[in-house]
Amino acid sequence: MKSLNQSFEYRGKRMSQREAEVLRCCTNSMTMCQAASALFVAIGTIRKHHDNIRNRYDLKDYHALHDFARDFCDEQEKNT
């Protein structure tokens, strides 16, 4: 049985599958509310994932997070 909390390495740091899903929502121009609804979690959970990603990858603000999400999704698409 696969673990529900799978993680992988991205740019030398650990990222969970759920954080990757949150980044994909970000690149689809979803608001936090829309992302929370799509992933069946609270808005606070989305905000926490954003904060964790921003802190882990030293991203200055939400715009930097959005650019990071776009780069992440582009790289993931190339690897599939």
C-alpha cells in the first residue's frame, strides 16, 4: 500500500504531493478559496501550504510563489 503522504525532492528540498497539488492550483489561477474547495480542505490549510513553500524555498511574496509554481509545473510537465 502506498503512503498517503508521499514526498519528493525538488531543487534540493523536500516537497509533499499535497504541496505540489496546491502549486498546480496556483498556476491554474485559482483563488485560495477555489483551491481549498477543489482539494477538500480549509482555506487556512492552503494558506499554510503557501507559507511552508515560501519559507522553504525563500520566496519573498505571493508573486514569487506564483512564478515558482509556474516554473515547478513546467518542469514537472517536461519530466512526464
